[in-house]
Amino acid sequence: MDISVVIPLYNEEESLPELYSWIERVMKANNYSFEVIFVNDGSTDDSWEVIEQLKATSGETVKGIKFRRNYGKSPALYCGFKEAQGEVVITMDADLQDSPDEIPELYRMITEEGYDLVSGWKQKRYDPLSKTLPTKLFNATARKVSGIKNLHDFNCGLKAYRKKVVKNIEVYGEMHRYIPYLAKNAGFKKIGERIVQHQARKYGTTKFGLNRFVNGYLDLISLWFLSRFGIKPMHFFGLLGSLMFLLGFISVIAVGVSKLYNMYNGMPYRLVTESPYFYLSLTAMIIGTQLFLAGFLGELISRNAPERNNYQIEEIV
């Protein structure tokens, strides 16, 4: 199979027939063998019924996965990637803001130019300023932290992947924003970008609020930490804890020596516990011990962690 198109969706019943027809026209015009995998992320409208109708009329080219409840875009992509059989996997949103006409060029860049991943860049957007400005700041931060300097839009839903990429990365939580970073950490370093068309939303309303930017920064910090210390948390917590403990221990010795010096020189005797520096030193030693133990426990957890992506799937067609 040439192409698998993975489409996560939540309450997009109106756009699905038009989107599938558009994808089908593009695929047939280019003589691609393909499948379209719709992942229904707990929709409360008739999206699943529409997917079943598309399956009934289009046969093997349509697959559907139905979650029992809403989990989010990352779990939807994770399950879609598991089902994908195409040598090139395309992801796009279900709201018709991503154009299927971009698929042939994305496919060519993967198969002929040797890219592992190609991310779309919606250079001209039809979004309000309240959305575009935070997006620019978010992407600038992501470029700095990830080291992937050539990407302008990490969160674009329209992407193309070599099959082995999606089979070797784990998309969980809300990490769909950082799939290029996940791919880089997995050893897939040929990551490219293509300017793609952005279309105004035709049906429904956006499913993302301003809280996604806050969550995005928190996820970026988590991903940075995991990429550096995910399988070796003791290297971070152990080092930091040891330094804190050592600083506290040296401070306690210094406080004790200063008291002995004062006594030797006939100065008024005062208990060592009367000095605030004594308590600061003890606090540093306690925090250092806690950080060290956190690193030790992190090592145990990372070596014995159960499967993280476990979602309730109600039905597959």
C-alpha cells in the first residue's frame, strides 16, 4: 500500500463526506493505493454513523476506530499509527483546513528525496491574531529547545511520515505537537518542511482553546527532560541532590567551626542552633536527600513502567 491517511476527529460529521471524497479524487488521479483511517475520539454527534456509511460505500479504503470517550488528539494518532499499513503515512485534521491536494508532493518528498518526516507550514493562516501570535512564540520556543531549526510550525496537522517513523515513536498525552522532536529523539533526523495551503474552517467550531498554549509549554519541558534523562533520571536528580547535600553539609561544618572560633577567642557563647544559617544548611541537606531519593525511585519506575497507551476502543470497522 502506498499511503495511509490518518484522520483524528471530534464532532466533525459535516466535513467527513466532503473530506473523504476530496482525498479519494486525489488518490485516484495519482494512481495511489491507499487507506483512510478515521479515529473517532469520543464524538457526541453522528460522526461515527457517517464513518460507517463511508465504509459501506467505499469498502476497504475506509477504516474506522471509535473511542468510548474523548482522550485527545495524541491517543487518536497513536491508535491510527498502529493500524496504518501504507509505506507513507499522512496525517491531517478533519475540519477541511488541511488540503488533500498537498498529498502528492508530500509523498514525493518522502519517497524520492528521502525525508523521514515532512511537516506542513501554513505560512498564510486564516486565524485570528489571538491565535497566530501565541503560535509564533510557541514555535520559536520549540525550535530553540528541540534544535530543529528548519521548522516553522510544529503543530501543523498536515504531515507525512515514512512508515518506520510512526511505528517507532510513542505519541501520548498531548505530545502530538512535538512529533518532529519525538522522531528526532528516535533517531530519524532527516526532517523537512513544505509550505501548505491553509483553508478557513467550513463547518463547526474549533476544538482547541487558549489553554493548549500553556499545556504546550509544559509538555515541551516534559519532553526535553525525558529526551535527556528519561531512562536515566538518577543522572539529573542524583547530581542535583548530591550538590544540595554537599552544600548543606559544608555549610553546617562552617557554622560549627565559626562557633568554635568564637569560643576560642573569648566571645560570648551562643548555641549553634541560634544561627539561621544552621537551619538553612539542614534544609539544603534534607532537600538534597529527597532529590537523590527521587532519582532513585525514578530509576525503579522507568525500569518497571507498564504500557502507557491503554485506551478503551469501542469498535473498529
